[in-house]
Amino acid sequence: MAVTTEIDLAAAESAAITSIEHLEALFGKPKQTSVAKESEAMSQAEQAFIRASPFHLLATANTDGMCDVSPRGDPPGSVHVLCDRTLILPERTGNKRVDSLRNIVVNPHVGLLFLAPGVDETLRINGIARLTTHEPLLALFPMQGKIPDLAIIVLTAEVYMHCARAFRRSNLWNPSTWPEPIPVPARSAVLKEKLALREPLEEITAEGEER
């Protein structure tokens, strides 16, 4: 789909929506089922969805409202459902930026989006998070023989299944719609150029794989 770059941003901003009333007038009220499906606790079916999910997104924000969304992946069942209102997310070793964790320390509000391969619906959870280094708890979640340094405990506040429209419109899970792979710069090549690194690409790549 072609996108024109001839857009008058000033004109677009003059038509900005600045009130909830204006927004609701544009879209109308949601259906009763869209409102009623939200709950504080996770149903048995929603808990099963989480256990089947190998991938989720974690959204956080700092005290200034600057947001961060972090992709998280592990084998299905890695996110532990402690009870109908509590999740435990082991924190795996990454690049040590710990952006999500920094945000949680100063602002515990988080959002989670769980995906399952081939499933068009997703599970959305908003809640309050806290970090723990309680060793007996961490020992329950080894990955490749390594105990996590900490875990995120999430108390759910809003839980609901999200409809399939976005995935069906995008055909994300339909291989016949996927474009042919095109050569793109590898992460190591981007870092080498952006940071003017002297190390060879092989060394930069290996360092990333070791995390």
C-alpha cells in the first residue's frame, strides 16, 4: 500500500481530538459484551491461554509517562499462574538495560499482551507489578540450568480476551501472505555502524548470543 508523504501536519493537528466526549461522539459506545468481559481475576480458560503462550509483550512507563514495550519469549508455561489474580514472570538475562524493571520500580502499573501461535485472539492483562529476589521462589524457574536473578509478580486488575480483527486483517499467521525474505542489516552490523565499534562483526554477534 503506497503512502504519500505530502501531509500537512499542521492541518491534521488542527483537527485533533482533545476530549473524551469528542472521542465517544466519533466512535459511539462499546457493546455490553465488550465491557462485561473485563474482570479483575483470570478465568480458567484465560489461565490456560497464558500457560499455552510462548510469547508476550510487557508494557511499562516511567514517572514522566514515557512508555516502553518489551517482547518476552520462553517455552509455554514459563509464565506461572499462581492463582486467579497473580502471575509470576521470571526475568531472564538480557542486555542489562533493564528498562522495564526500572520503570516498575518507580511506577508499578503494567500491561501484558499474551499471544499463541496461529491463534487470532490475544489475552490482555493490566495490573500492578513488583520485583522480587526471593531465592526459594526463583529456584522454581530455572531455564537451561540457570536460575533467574529476579521475578516480576503481577497482581491482575483488568483481564480480557481481545478480538481477532487485528490478526485477521493483517493475516499475520497466514504464511501465504508473507513476503519473500529480504536482506536486512543484522543487529550486529547496525551496532557496529551506529556505535563505531572496532570489534569484528563475529565478535559483536557472539556477545549478543551469550546474553
